Amino acid sequence: MNLEFKILGHLFNNDKGKFVDVTFLDENYSSLIESLIELKGNNYIVIDETKPRNFSAFGISNQRIHKIGAKINTKGKIYFQNLNNKLNKTEQNIEKKRSFKLAHFFNF
């Protein structure tokens, strides 16, 4: 969930109507691919479907990291804003609880 939130946040902040490179958002390339496929399955993002060139004839392995382009849909923007609002509300509730405990300690 944290990686998906990070991907959606990056796409939301860099949304200019074009595909944005998300290749190096996480060190674990396979978990990044899994998260992108899950987000695409929920119709939150669109992934660039272009295949990289095959350089095996030149002795270059196909196991290298390929560039992944993605852009966010309207549904993805709404989902990200809902997650962001929910996260902000929980942070505000934590701050309220902390201030109440401090006020109770000083007997105000």
C-alpha cells in the first residue's frame, strides 16, 4: 500500500498529460512492477506499453532494468486524494490525542 501511495503521489504531482518515468521510485524493481500492475488493474493508472529493444544479438542481456512510463487517470486522482485526506485526518487525530494528554497532565 505504501509503494502504491508513493507511485500515485509521484504521478499526481508530475501530471502534465504525458507518461512519467517511475522506474526508480523503489529499489526493488519486481515489487514496483507488481504495484504498477495492481494499480493498472484497478484502472487508476495507464502504463506505457512500448517494448524495449532486444539487444541479445549484441551480447547485452535482456534482464536489465527497462524504463517504465505511467500516467494517472481521473479515477486514480480521486483515489489518491481520498487516501491523502484519510492520512491527514489520522495525523490530526493523533495530534489531538497528544494535546489532550498534555493538558490533562498540567490540569488545565
